[in-house]
Amino acid sequence: MSSTRRRVTVCSQWGLRNVLHILIDHGANVNAVDCNLKTPLHVAIENQHEEIIGILLCHPGIDLKIRDKTGNTPFAAALQVCNDKAAQNILERLPNAAEQIDQRGRNFLHLAIMRDDRESVLFLLSIHEDVNSLEHDVNQTPPLHMAVASNKEMLIRNLILAGARLNDRDAPQKTALHVVAERGTVAAVSAPLQNGADFDTVDGDGNNAPHIAVREGHISVVRELLRVSKDNTSAAILELLPLQSACQSIRSTIWTCMVGSVKATMLGRMGLRGS
């Protein structure tokens, strides 16, 4: 790294506003990267130097799309340190900054939900980030599906209040309720049903949420579905519960028989060897 580039980075790290002004006046490159591919703006954001951030964002040549070694843009860096002011100022310069995706096809809202970072989620919703944006991968998972999988009820309700569509599907044709039933996330049942999620929607295999919950043995989810839902299919679920218990009993019996058979075989072989 050249001495001039190094000086700009040091100014961003230590908040040396006057020195930075002089360097910029003498043509310093505000997009110069360090050994970690971080620009001066990355460094200023990470060190929470608001004046330095403001100076750099006012520079006409600032590049807000540069990613560091970890793949973070300055906007991503601002979200990581919960600097909403810097993130908002970046959006004023680059309106689509929040729409960038990582190598796995996930945008900032997807990542914030996966980290259970409620503060970042609320900020992204406040700037009208698309609450129904799909992952750019084979599964095409909506944000609400991710939230119900994490079993965080407040996060789920925040997304619903922001306009998350309750019956949207991913690539395997699963709705959020299907994911709840599959994962057994009891706390995630109430919010979708109370806000109008379709109880009887079937996935690509023809199963609705109650069918999946019974199949997976998530009895607590089934009970919660019955408690919250006023759907006429409740009776059908109740009929399935004894069948589920019977299936569990049969599986347990088969397993016990298999273990007993294996033990008997091993003991028999040991007896033959002893004789």
C-alpha cells in the first residue's frame, strides 16, 4: 500500500478529519483498499467516525459497491455495527444498496433474519426493503419462511405487519405454515394463522400443514394448530392423532424387535466361539 493510501486509511481509523481534508484536496484516492480490501469508508464505519463518514460520502468519486475480503459493502458494514445513520446516508447516494445479494443469493433482509438481528430487520423494513423478496437460489425461500424456521415470534409479527404475504410459496411449494409444521416450531404457529394464513393449502406433495405436523410427530404443533385455527379440518386432525400415536408405537416395537434380534444373534455367535 502506498504511503498516501495508508494515510487515508489511518485518518479513517483514527478520525483525523483535518488531515483527511488535506489529503483529499491533494488528490488522495478515497477508494484505495487496504490488505483486507477495505476502503476508507469501510474503516470509518467500523470505527464509528461520523464526521469521516460524512466527508467520504460527500466525495463525488466515492464507490459504494466495493466489497472487502468478507464480501461486505460499506452498507453491509454499517448494518453490522448498527449504524443506521450511515446506512441511510449510503442509501441516499446509492438507492439500491440494500438490494445487493451475496454469493448464495441472499440479500440483507435474509441475512438479518438468519442472524436473528431484529434491529437490522426493523431498519430494513423502515426503508421499505421488499419483505417478500426470494432467495436467488434453487429453494427461492421468502423472508417469512426463514423467520418461522427460527421460531422467533416477534420477528414473524414484524414481517407480517410490514406486508409479508402469508401464503407465498418457495420452490418446493411450501408456505410458511408448512415450514412450521415440518420444523416443529410451536411459537411460530399463532401469528400466521391469526393473520389469515390458509390452513388447508397443500405443498408440492399434496400435504397441508396438519398432515406434515402429524407425519413428523410434532404433536405440540398439531395442538397449537387446533387451538388457534377455527377451520373445519380440526376434526380431521383429531382423527389422525391416534393414528400418529399408533405409528409411533409400531416404530418403537419394530426397533425393539430389531435390537433384540441383533443381540440374540451376537450372543449366539459368541456362544459358538466359546464352545
